[in-house]
Amino acid sequence: MRSTLSGQSILVLTAVCLSSSMVGLEISSVPIILSTLEKVLRADFRQLQWTINAYTIAASTVMMATGVLADRYGRKRIFVAAIIAFGVASLICGLAPNMPVLILGRAFQGASGGAMLICQIAILSQRFQDAGERAKVFGWWGIIFGFGLGFGPIIGGGIAAMLGWRWVFLIHACGAIVAACVAMSSVQESKSRETEHLDVVGILSLSLAVFCLVFFITQGSELGFGSPTTLAVLVTAVVGLIVFIIAERSVAYPMFDFSVFKVRRFTGALLGSIGMNFCFWPFMMYLPIWFQAGIGFKGFSANAALLAYTLPTLVVPPFAERLALRRGTGFVIPVGLTTIGLGFLVMMIAVITGPAAWLTTLIGALVAGVGLGATNTPVTNTLTGAVSSDRAGMASGIDMSARLISLALNIALMGFILTGGVLQHLKNALGLSMGTLHLGSLAAQIAAGNIVIPLDGSGLTSETAHAALTQGFIWVMLYGAICILALAILSFVLLRQDIEIDSHAAPSELK
């Protein structure tokens, strides 16, 4: 029989999806207003970077700790507190008189947003135990979260145009009030059975290690990877990680149970989670550059073209969950990752062909989006379902931490590879007579999409700049394709047993 959600369950799902949409929108809508912040608040390039990085670093830092705290003190309690904190942080951002206050608000927003994500998954995993219901609710969760991520650029741009840039943040202060009320009235409190001990050393050491690692990745290129500051940060990250490992192996109730990696389903699904954030979401930061500077889309057309990349993440998740019930996660997750890789290869072929192949680029983006939509919710469902329900917070903490750390790492790596490809082409086309520093500066400008460069005696033309940008994107897309296909193979090796198990499920379990 088909499972039908009760009214109470629908309200729980509504609270989770409302908070999920806020997190998704705030991730992808803020980059649209960076140029406005540069003018209105007189932000420099470093401050604009911190507007994004403060959110990512803070979210990565709190996730594992939030999962444990939710298991320990109550998932509803932490969830509601995170929603309220997100609303307050959004209010701070929307009313910020200058960039330092805005960056501080973004860090607060990232921490509370990361906490909300962890609690969302833990609450759904604990509330919905039936396989059919879990597939349905995680499908809806994936659609709503994907809607926020996918339509964030258009929604954020529309809000900024009609109401002003401050309402890109203030609207979430209003949404948080509604989400908190629905959560308080519908979500039932749940805790882990192991509530006697709190792993304080593990929480502090891992939080410190994650913060320092993400800081090193995102800020190392600017400060210099060999500078005393970045080296000190790296050493602190290593020390924090060592302390964390020692602590987790010596306490009776660790926040991070290393034994979960002995579960092939958990490890295989985690590779899928890392894979999505190894190429798909990081590339979303750079794809608009190619749409505008590479292909020539302008304004709204560039934002609309991005829908080819993100729209499938809304449509595909329910079908992916149904397919996972029939064929198993061992089939769906590797196929989804492979599809993302194929999308990157198609986009790379289009880039090699030239700007006239805009349709092929959109097709490649669409294929990659289908792969992401097919992978996202089965990965989350499998990760939390592979462990006992009272450890759902820990499992979702590992999942989301892996996602954001992978995201931060590959935003930096893709930028490095893009600039490296541009620089290599400039060296071949112009030689080294200009000086390495000058070439590096030009490469950074071109990688940012500035290909209309006036002649300065260097021999650089717009045509050469476009060719350099093309080479940079070929390198980035090839990197993304290779990484995601390698992770697809590894996940298949670990999850292939699930194909056999799930394909022999009883017919009643597949309805």
C-alpha cells in the first residue's frame, strides 16, 4: 500500500522545507548583489570574498558539533534555536551600515544556516522510518532546497531590483518567524539514548581543525601559502585534527564514531556527497563567467541560462528516490555521479567548439543538473539510513561537513586551475617579455570575465583574452569530469551490494 503522510507529518515537512528554502536562497542569491555592495558600502575585493567565505567557513565549523548537540539536547530545541538565530543574523545583514558588520552577520548566518541543515536531516530521519515515506519526504526536501539554490540568482536579483539589496537578507528575517512557529507547533522532540556524556574535547578540537582548514583553503592564495600566518593556521588545523582523533578513540561516547566507515553504504554514499560538491556546486560560481564573457549572454539572459544547470535539481529528486527503491542506491548514486561527469564533458566539448555552440553548453549544463538531482537526496537518505536513528545527527553532520569542506576546497581549486589555464595561454601567446607579475595580473582579470582589455602595448587583444579564458574553462571542466567520474567508480565499488539487496526486495516494499 502507498503510504500517505498524516497532517502532523505534513506540518513537520513544511517546517523543514521552509527553513531549507531559506538556506538555499541565501547561498545562491547573495553573489548577485556583490557588485551593488561594492558601490553602496564601498566594499573592496577582499571584503566581497569574505561576504561569501564567512558563510561557508562558519557553516563548516559548526556542523559536526550541531549534530552531536541535537542528538544530546534535542533536535527540535536546536532546530528552533537555529531558525531564530538565522532570522536575527539576516536582520543584522539587512541593516548593516558597513562591510565589517555585514561580514559578521554573514558568519552568524552561516553558523545558524549550517545548524538548520543538520537538524533538518536529523528530524526527517527520525520522524520517517518507513522506506516509502523517507523517499517521499527526502524527495520534497531535495526539491525545495534545490529550488532555493537554483532560483536564488533570479529571485535575489528580482528582490534587489524591486525592494533594494537589503531585502535579499531581510526577507529571511520574516521567513524565520513563520518557520519557527510551524516548527514549534509540529515537530516532536527527540534525543539520542546516549545522553549522559557530551564530547566537549571532540567538539572543540574538530571545530577548530575545520575552521583553520577552510580558512587555509579559501584565504591561502591571497595571504600566500608560505606566509607565517597561513602556515600557523595549517599547523593549528593539523594539531586540532590529531587531538580530535585521539579524543574520539579514547572517550566512551564519541561525537564521531569512526566505525561508521566500516559500513559500506555509509562510506559509498559519503563519496557521492563529496563528489557533488567536488565539481557541480563549486562550478556554479564560475559558470556565469563563461555564460557572460565566453558566450556573450547579458543580464537576465545569463541568469536564465543558469537555470539549465540548476532547474533539474528541482524536478529529478522524486524520480531518483523511486528509482532507488526499485534498483537500489548502489545503482542510482554512481549513475548520478557519472551523469554529472558526462555533463561536464559535453560542456567542455562546447567550449572547445567555440561561443557559437551555446546550445551544446546548455545541454551539457542540463545533463549535469540531472545527475545532481539524481544523486542528492538518495545520498542523504542512504547516509542517515545506514546508521541507527539516534545517531542521525552525527551522520548528517558528517555528510554536510564533507559537503561544505569539499565545496570550499574546490571553489579555491577551480579558481586556481581557471587562472592557471588563462596564464598558460597568455605565456604561449605573448611570451614572458611583459613580466610574470603583469601576466599574472592580466590572467586574474580575464579569469574574472574581463576580456575587453584596451591595448597597452603588450599585444593583448580581446580575441587573445577570450582564447585564454576558453583554455582556462577547458582545464576546469576537464578537472571536474575526471574527479567526479573517479568518485563514481569508487562509490559503485562500495555500493554495488545494494543493487543486489534492493533489486530482490518484495513487491510490497516497492510500491
